[in-house]
Amino acid sequence: MRYRSRVTAPAAALIGTAAALAAAPSAHAVPTRTGTSAAKTAGTPGSETLGDSVYPALGNDGYRVFAYHLDFSYDATTRLVDATATLKIRTTQALSRFSLDSLGLDIRSVRVGGRTATFEQVAEKLRITPARMLPNKSWVTVCVEYSADPRRFPQPNTGWVDTLDGFAVCCQPNWAHTVFPCNDHPSDKADFTFRITVPGGLRGVASGLLERTESLSGGRTAYTYRSREPMATELVQITVGDYVIKERQGPHGLPLRDVVPVARAEALEPALALTPNLVEWLEARLGAYPFETYGLLPCNSDASNAFDFTGLESQTLTIYKPNYLLQPEPKIGSHMMHELVHSYFGNSVSPANWADLWINEGHADFYGLLYRYERGWADSLGLTTMEARMKNTYAQGDQWRHDWGPVAAPTQANLFEGQRYLGGVLVLYALRNLVGESAFNALERAFLDRYRNSSASTADYIAVASEVSGQDLSGFLQDWLYGTKTPRMPGHPDWTVTPVNPALAAPHSRRRSRSHDNSATL
């Protein structure tokens, strides 16, 4: 497992501003007791993978990123973005060359430690050769200047969302590197700051809290945001448009902010006003909300192909199709809860490997459905209790395992199928039935506390569940998560599984390469 620990030295490496990043030592090696041999100082290229089982081409193992500063300038006439990405990295080996994930970006220049570096773009990698070798365990600043066209690639193969008056981004799971050069894997979380310059009449917004607003020449305005907690690249949100910021207070003084198209603000207010009660309900079950703010971003586009999901979590902001939020509360409340749950499972605790997606989506659907059934809202099947929905899902268990694989063993082709959503819910329901509600609630909070601001694997979840419940759950959960047959349901010996029909495709089979609408909370 790889997970990010909070590091305090050197302090400049973790300060999320361009000035601090630029001022940090360019390649300051951390002293060691044993010294460094000639072989170790020669340097080799960093391995162009972080070893993900679903997306093995993502990332570079030769360094870790501790801070990003993204400086975007949007031109409303050309609709292009001029950008600079400044990264503070720490090497994990002596590097003669390293790479950033990058696709569809027009790279103009690269500097490493303030020195011009040579670079080439190969497939989805920006390969960088610094002017001199980077020692092992050294801090270095990498600055990439580039431009981007949010309309270059159509959905779903891009992180950009082209809107009527600007853009937004949706980077999950592996498209952040179409927006900015990065180590594009959730195991390498980092601090983020954003500076977004826009022409008059538009507003720039990003994940985190607004720190500074600057009035510039030509009627332009620059907005600087900072995320107070580390963030995975797939969770970044940057948006430009004709927005109004609607602020309200959540439980315990939590500041809530919604980023709303001016023309839609009044119509969307009933949906936006639901958030305080959603946060209060979830905090009672999972503990205090883990970030500095929360809110919704109803993206200003009604195009059917704007993006291929209804709602998508990004850290501190959830992007939505605006028309979806115009429906009555019983139609949207459960899914709004689903997205809010991702602040805990997926954002605060990120997957160590994309095969661990069931932790994100299973929990989001689990609590989203609980919220629905507590209110007596029928689900898409007309069912009104968790027990009834789980019995229905249990019957399909072997068919789903046949068609989509075990819950915790996805492929790229079936990553976002229902097995990661309702299949994950079924695992959590079985676990709660086995250990009891009190122990289940305790292990959920323990897992969130232990891996807050880092990433965790399925094995980590199993270990915490075993530790907190006081019983070895490894065999039980291994069977549920990796078995090819659906285990017996604790507490329901009468439940049966329908035999597999190889000729029958599982219901709701996904046709597109990326989809997030297999949630049972929709």
C-alpha cells in the first residue's frame, strides 16, 4: 500500500503557493548516515508506473508530489486556457529522467530546479530530462508551461467539460492529466493551490477556500484558492463561468458554498438548500465532515454529451447536471447523499489502487440507500427497505460475479459496473449482519480516522474491520470480495442465489467507456 503521510519539513515544500514552491531548494539531497555510492548517484529513469492493477500506465514511481500550484488564465474569445503547473516533488531514487502523466496539452517549456529541461511527449507521458541528475530523497521544483483547449477531446475521454460560458473539469478516474501534468494516481495525494484569471463578467472557482482576489488590467480578475487538506489528482475541480456564489451555514458552523450559474440560481435553490440536513445526517454516522467546506456545482450545460454522469464528487465541490437538481427532493436526495458520502470514502480516504473502488462506491450507495429508506422513498425498483433491496441484489450475485467479476477485482472495462456499487453495498450489509450494527459503526469510523488524508486498500479495510470487531474477518471478507460464488448471507439462511445463465447479460450493462450512473441511489 502507498499512502501519503503528512510531512512538515522542509516547510516550503508543503506551502501551496507558487512563490513558496519557487523559493524551495532546487535539488537539496537529504543527508544519509551511510553516504551514497557512485552507482547510486548515477541516476536512472523513474519507472513509468505506480503499479495500479486497473490502470498500470498511470504515474511514475521515481518521486512523490507534495504540492501543486496551478495557474490558469482563460480567454473567453479563443476559449483556450493558458496555464502553468508548478509541482514540488521529492525523489524516491536518483533520477536521470522522470515523467509526468500528460495528454492533449500543448507543452511550451519545462524547468526543473529553475533550469531549463529537455522534454518529449510519448503516448500519455511527458518525459523530462533535467539539466543534471536529481539525487535520491531530494526536493525539487518542476514548472511546466502549456496551453489547453477544453474542446479538444469529446467526453468521456477527457477531464474537461466545455460549458456555455467557460469550462469545468471532471478528472475521475484517469483524466486529470488531460487538464494538468501530474502524477495521476490517488495514492499520491498532494497539497493544491489554484490561481484562475478570467475576463470581466466571469468568475473562477476551484476546490478549497478562496484566499485572495486580485483586480488586474483589462478588467480581468484573478482568484486564488487553496485546499487545506491533501487531494488526489482525480478530485480536483477548476471551473470558469458566469457564477454566483451562494453561501450558507452547515452543522457546527461548517461553511457551505454553492457555485451556481447566475441564470439558474433561483430555480436551483430548493435543491441547494437540502445540503445542511444531509451533512447533519451523515455526521451523526461517520463523524465530522472532513474538509473545510462543501457545496454543489451545477455545471452550466444541458448538452447530453457534456459529461457521462449525473453527479461526480470532486473535493469540496460536487459537479451535477443542473436539470437533474430541478426535481423534487425524493428524486434527488438519495443521490445527493451518495455524493456527500464520497467526501469521506473516496476523498478523505482515497483508493490505494483503482481495484479498491468498491470502498468508495459501495459506501456511497450504502448510506445513500439508508437515507432513502429512512424517509420512505421508494427506489427505482419500487422497494422501500434495505432488506428488500439486498435480497433482490443477493439473488443476482452469481450472475454479476460471472459478468463483471468479483466485487474487488475489476478491470478497466467493468470498473464502473453495478458490482462496484450495489455489489459493494451487499458486502457491507453482510458485514453489518455478521458483526452487529454497533461494531460495524465503530469499524467504519476507525477506518476513516486511521487513513484520513491518505489512501487505503481493501486489505487495510479488512484489517481494521477485524481489529475493531475483535474477530478475524479475513476469510469472510475475502470470500465476499474476491469469490466467484456469492457466500451465504448472515442472518438470512433462506435467501437464495439465482443460477448463472451464461447467455444472459447482467442488467444495466454499461455501454460506454466511463460511466458513473450505475448507482442505486439514482
